[in-house]
Amino acid sequence: MTGQATSLQHAETWRRFGAFVTHPDLPPRASGISATAIAVLGRLFVLDLVLMAALIGLAALAEALGYKLPDHLLGELQMTPLLIALIVVGAPIAEEIVFRGWLSGRPGHVFAVLLLLGGATLFMALSARGNGVAALAAFGAALLLAALAIWWKRRSDAMSWFQHHFRWFYWGSALAFGSVHLTNFTDGNALILLPLTLPQLLLGLILGYVRTRFGLWSSMLMHAAHNTLFISLVLLGSG
């Protein structure tokens, strides 16, 4: 009975996610951390595993038929502890802020992400000129202003116009997330490589769903779990 109940719970969670993908809707605010949210994340992580296994199987079939897949950037990098930490922890935090931090549609979150992007741009520009102290000061100021923006608008719900057009923001964030991973490949043109970003597109759809339902913490956690699995496979494959 327990196994059957678990299967039914997984099926219902996956069904709700599928309904969301076809008809995205944005609640006024996320529900936050709860036992229910953790359970849903676990079921969606299983879905992520199923989808990744299917895509890996298709890639293996393509190679067996003689199609050479483009080389991946990780194949040219040494798996140091720092690089692994960046992939497992740093990338999920940074990418979730950029691609889904604003997906709540709440003004404080939107302002905060814009401020952080501006701070990061200033940081890179000043660093390129050798102004390390000024670069750190600019990014620190952006962090402070972002925190103030979130606190100032903490009682605000999602903006009505954002909710009305949410489906475009949801799909746009997933497509942008997938497209940016074209840089993971060291050869081939964008048209050929685009289908290879399907794993990131599917992951982006899942992450957008949990972010809007439970909060940014949930998409960061699932993203980190996905990257942990991915880097484990890379390490196993490299011996």
C-alpha cells in the first residue's frame, strides 16, 4: 500500500507540474518552507532524474549510431575542490538569482535583482581597470541596496501586470537559462548545439515552478541537487 500511495503522490505532483507548464499561473506570493514543499521537491527531483536518464539514453544512442557529440567544457577542466564547489553551490545561487530571483513578480525581488546585476556589471568593469577596492565597494553597495529593496517591499504581492503576462516571463526565463548553457560546449554552431541544451530547458521549467510556488530557496536547493548529481556522474565517468 505504501508503495502504491507513493506512486500516486508522485503522479499527482507530476500532473500538477505538467498543468502548470501548459498554463502557467503566478500566485501572489510563495508559500515558503514547509514539510509539504520539501516532499514536492523530492518528487520533482525524481522527475528530473527520469528526464535526465531519458536524455542520456538518447545521447548514448546517437553516439552508438555514429554521431559525435560536441565536446563539453568540463572535459577540458581539472576537477578541483574549488571548481566542484562553484558548480554545486556557487552556480545554483548565482543562476537562480539571475534567472528566477525576479520570477515572483514582487517589486522588491525585481528591484533587488536589477540592483545586483548593476552591481555585478560595475564590479567587472572596475576590476578590469584594476580598481579592486572600488569594485568591491560597488558590489557591496548593490548588495545592501538589494536587501533594503526586499525589506521595503516585503509586504507587496506580485504585480498584477506581471501576473497577467506571467506565462511569457516563465517560458522566457527557462529559454534564457537553457540558451546560456550553449557556452558549455567548445565546438559547433548554435543551431546544432541548441537541442543539447534541452536538459537545461527542462530543468529551468521545473525550477521556475518550485520558485514561484515555494520561494527562491527551493529552486536553489533543487538546482544544487541537480548539479551534485551531474558532477558526480562526470567524476565517475572520468575514473
